[in-house]
Amino acid sequence: MVPLPKPVGGVALLLAWIVLPLATALAPALWLRRVPRKRRKVAWQLIVPVAAGVAVGVLGQQAGDQAALADRGRWTEAVVVHKEEGKTDQCTMRMSGGHEISPSLSEGDGCGAWVSKGDTLRVRYDPEGAARPVEDVDTTSYGALLASLVVAAVAMGTWGGVRQSRWDREYDATGERG
């Protein structure tokens, strides 16, 4: 896993959350064929690839950030120069030399309710700015979980697609036309 720069990472996340799951579920259900809409069936097994696709996208991004921080991350004392409070808090951090740490520190990574503007935090950041900074190092390995999600998505997607094809063949055998 590698972290992706901001524009590419945003597009990849959008693909993982929206485009791939929708394509996984809608392509077999809406495939252009002669089956009338009333007779079309949706295989419930296609729900698993949708959920697994979203999870792989999110966990893959976290694993990429973790790998970048492990390879090239640096510890520093940084001052909170701005705190944006919302559903999830975001802290804009600046090192003692005045260099801003980008991207901002998120709530889950150390910008909690107890942090306010002017506080000094010890954070690990990526000098290239591709990975999000963290207050403490996460040593969780995502490899087994990502592999399990991919296997589940492929297995259930294949099963759902085979069932959909079987229904199409059964319909074609009856000779009904819509």
C-alpha cells in the first residue's frame, strides 16, 4: 500500500465509495437484455461486494498512510494554529519553524475535544504531505483484513453473477419476450 497524493487520493476514494459498489450491484441488475423489468431479479449476494468495495477503499487508504509514516514519517512538536470543530474536528498544525503540516490532523488521530488553539502536540507527519499526521503510531496490519474482504467480494460477486446468468438462461428458455 502507498499513500496517494491529494487529487489522486480523492478520486480513488470516490471510486471506492461510489462508482465501484454501484457498478457491482447495478450492472447485473440493469444489464441490457430482453427480460422485462417486472421479471428481473436481483441477487442479494451482490450486497457483499458493494460493502467490501467500500471497506477495501477506506482501509486501503489507511494502510497507505500507515506505510508512508512508517517509511518516511518524522516526529515533531507542532502547535495547533486553527481548530475546525464540526462532526469531526480538524486541527491545522504548524511546526516550530513556521512550516505548516499538511494535511490537517483529524479527530481520530489526535485532534480531540481536549485540544484547543495554541496547544503543542507531538505528532508524526509525512514531509511529502501524502499521509495524514498522527499523534501516536498505529501498528495494526491491514493485510489479512484486506485480503479477506477481496476474497469475499470476488466469491459473493461471482456467485451473484452466476445466479443472475442462470435466471437469464431460464427466462430465455421459456420464450417470453418483453
